[in-house]
Amino acid sequence: MLNRRSLFAAFAAAALSTPFFASGALAASSTPVIRVGINPGGQAEIMEVVKKNAEKLGLQIKVFEFSDYIAPNVALDTGDIDINSFQHQPYLDRQIKDRHYKIESVAKTIISPLVFFTNKGYKSFKDIPNGSKIAIPNDATNEGRALLILQNAGYIKLRPGSGLQATPLDIVSNPKKLKFVEIEAPQLPRALPDVAAAAVNGTYARPAGLSIAKQGVLVESAKGSAYANVLVVRTADKNKPWVKTFIKAYHQPNVKAFIEKRFGDSTFPAW
């Protein structure tokens, strides 16, 4: 994870070759320089295509990678970056409610279904033995999201009204007597040797070499999903011209074609 000290150090190093004004929004050439925060993996690959589009539209993008889900919103709210692209709307809504960030979404990007993976050779979730350990994300919304997938598939039943805020404490019926292990999202692929299955999203599944076709035993439906990832900026910046230009750079046919070719059934364009 990039903490504030390392982020400032990165900016200082960048300044040796590309001078920044205090706002970080303009370089000496008067070409807008937009600092974007992302997670590594698929998001980083997509942003390279967006970056080239943005240059043609008069924007220069500088990318900063964060290894967790918390730091990119902290950095955005405090002004260390200008925009981030890593989270879905329900997660953003919860973060704003809990942490009182003055940030908001301005456009949709991709949808990555949450998938239960296994390395134990099971062909379907129903093949997982009773009493098995199942790893799920421990962050707000994605934990509830994983449990809702299991409920929709008939493996558990949750307390009415728990919805996206559900935790294992809200399980009222568990016929398979599954044991849930709550783990930070980046660590879920590493947990696979110790559990029967783990719910991993595309951000961490692809870099870990996980394949839906080979190891996916339960896949969230992307149709009508509320979990489209979004571009997020500070509320004070949402109407600035560069935001519209950034969205245009992302919502280009070549970005959509890259996503479809590169990620297949693991990630889809959301616009």
C-alpha cells in the first residue's frame, strides 16, 4: 500500500522531470496532469489504454497503485490524487457514510463478478463437503455481497433486511454447516490452500492466476448487477472540464474492445 509518505516521495521524484503546481493539476507545459489511483492488475492494464486516449485529448495521466481498498479513497479525499478507479458503488456509498468523505462517482467503468474459487478440484459448490471452511472478504459490502451469492444459490439464508451489510452473524440457516473465515480481499487467493473455497473478485483473481473456467465453483451473475465499478472524484471537482475529458478517454471503443479481449468472462465494460 502507498502511504502518504511514500506517495509524497513519489510526487517529489516525479517533479524532477515533470514540474507540478501546488494543486498537482497542471504541468509547466500547461497540459493537465491528472493523478489517478487504482489497484494493481486488471485496473492497471485498462488504465494504460485510457492513458493513451487521454493524451490525444490533451490530458496527461499519472498512475499510482494502491494494494488495498482503503488508501485510494483516503488519498482522494485529502487531495493526494485527483481521481480513483477501483470500487463499486455500494462500497463507495458505505465508505462515504462511515468516513464522511466528500467524494462521489461520475461514471461507470467495469463489472467484475465475484467468484467462489477452489483449488481442491470441486466442480461445483454443491460438491464442497459439509462443515468446510469458506473464505469471504472482510470489508463492508463485499462480505455481504458474497453471502448474498450463497443465499441466492440456496446454500444459506440470511436474516431479513440484512442485505449488503450482512455478516456471518446474520446467517439464520446453514444446512451445509459451512464455516466462514473473514479475510482481507487481497489475501483471499493465498487462503485457498487452507479453505474449501474463497470468494475473490477480479482485481485479485486474475493476478493470482485464478480461472473461472477451471477453478470457479459459483459465479455471481453480471446481468443487472449493482456492482459496476466507478470513477470517483472529489465533489468539489465533479464539474471541472478535465473530469468530462477523463470519462471520454475511458468510454472509448478501444477501451471496451481491450476489456472484452483481455478479460473474457471475468470482467465486462459497464457503459
